[in-house]
Amino acid sequence: MAATRKGAKGKQPEKSQKSKARKRNFDQEDRDEKASAAPQEKKQNFLDECKEEFKTTIEEKFGLLFPDDFFWFYSFIKNQADGFLEDLELQLTGPYHMLNGNIKKDTDLSSTKLNLHGRYFVDTPEVNTVLYSTQDSDDLHIAYYRDSPTELPSLMVCCKNNQSGELNQYGDNIFGAISLYIKEKLKRTKDKSKTQKLKTHLEAIEKQAEKHGLSLEANPPSLKKRAKLTVTKSFNKVGLVVPLDDSGVGYREIRHSDKELKKVLTRIVDATNNDDEDTRNKYLDELQETITFIQFANDECDYGMGLEFGIDLFVFANENFHGMIEHVLPLAYRLLKRDLFADILEAHLEDRRRKGPISVL
């Protein structure tokens, strides 16, 4: 028994050494964990500071509400290696220019003027462009789309040219939009080194989306829910949402289908270009009759009719209809209590440019 106790004593130093070794390992793991947490903490601090410093200011200055993913994306970009956006052939614009300092926080520009910044010829007031292509000759741009200036954006959209305001649905957050953009770009890219960079950036975007619990779908559940609220597709293809009461008051259809209205507008443009006054006046009379119906609709609180007609004229993208747009659409916005949209539209019509976006810099 004594020998057994002696043997046990003899092994004590070995146990002590193992214990010390384990402690050293735990200490090292703790240091490693703290070291790995430091960059994450730095990133989180940057995001918190970004939101704390800018959220109230930017919402007051632009007169719009901005979702968390707007700030998350900026924080993500700032923590990426140089060249991330350049590899995607994209650049920040619009309200992001306040975050990066191109537009000063204490600017005395009005909300209307600020919302013109980064705005393209075909962008209705609902469209708030935040990214644009540096390479695309058709002025491709990616934007938040709001049904009302007093609400958070409903979806992300991509406009692939500046000749038509038809929009492509790009999910409900900016990470989803960039993911869809990269996937489309991958299909067109043949250069292997560029392909690898795009795949790497796509993986980074997907990880961030997962971290924040964001969908990468083009048509996530939130947009399926919105689709049920749209009263008409309109020329922009993502549809219009207006409040309806229980009996459906709030919207009535215009007298032409989309196809018929496009035909009427095209005939007016052609007649104008050919100095055919008789044909031009014939089809203008049709539009004037629609405007009369809109006035009746407004009297009966069906404000969505004027909204649809005005947006269709704007999205058709021809200067011949600016007078009619100005007569119908600002009133529709104001009746719907979307006054900022009315102000943006009126200012845009005064400075509506075919090539490239408006800049207030």
C-alpha cells in the first residue's frame, strides 16, 4: 500500500505539468479569441457609429426613412479591401454621398434638391438611386423603391437603361440586390480572373446577408405580400400601391390598357415628329378625356387613377408629355399625402436629363 501511495506521489509533478500546459492552452485560446473578436468589434463599432452619427441627420435632410441594410452595406464596403466596388463596376451615389462626405451633413440644400442627386431621366420620385454602373452605356442603376416617402422602402429595383422606366425587381434589401447583380454579371463574364473576383465578392455578400438575416431572393415573401396590395402593374412593372377602404375606394382603372396607352402615346410622338397636327390632336383629345375622368375620380377619392396615368406618362419617357404629367401627377401625390414626391417630381421636370444622373455636387 505504501508503494502504491509512493507511486501516486511520484506522478504528481506530471499531473501538475499537464495542468499548467492546459492553463497555457486556455490562456492562448482566450488571447486568440479576443484577437479574432477585435476586428468584429471594430466593424460593429463602425456600424454603430455610422448609424448613430448619420441616421437621424440623413433622414431629416432627405425627408425619407432609411432601412438598416442601407447602413450595414456602407459599413461592409468600408471594411472591404480597396477595389471591391470597382471590381463590380459600380459606384455609390445618392444618399451614400452624405455618408462618405461628398455631401456635408450640415448642407443647406433642401430635401427636394438632395433627392434630385443621382436621379436619372426615367426615375419617378419613388426611385431613390444608390448605386450606378461605371461601364454600362445604358445608365444601369440600382435603387430603393418607396411606395410613400413616409414609409421604409418596399423593395430594391434595377433600371437597366435610361430610355424606359421599366424596373426589374431586385429583392427587398441591398445585399440581395447586389447578389442578383453579381450573378447576372457572372453569366456575361468570360475572363477567368474577373470571374474569380466576382465569385469571391458574391460569397462575401452572401455571408453578410446571412449574418443579418436578409433574404437574397429576387421575390422574397415581403414582396409577395406587397404584390397583393398593388392595384395595377403600370408601365414601371413593379406596380403601384395606394390605400383602399373596405369598399375599394381609392383606385379606379384608366380607360386604356397598358398596351393601348403606349400605342396612343407613340402615335402622338410620331405625329409630332412628322408635323401631323390632325393625328396628334386626335390622340391628344383621347388623353384629355382621360384627364377629365381623373378629375371625376379625384372628386370621389379614387386618387390612384391619376397616380397611374401620371406615372405611365413619366415612364414612357418623352418630353412631349411633361405638361400633362405636371398637371396630373403632383396633384395625385398630394391627395395621397405624398407631398415630398410631388416636390421631387416638379423639380425633376425642370431639370430632366437624357444622359446621366443629376448631380448637386
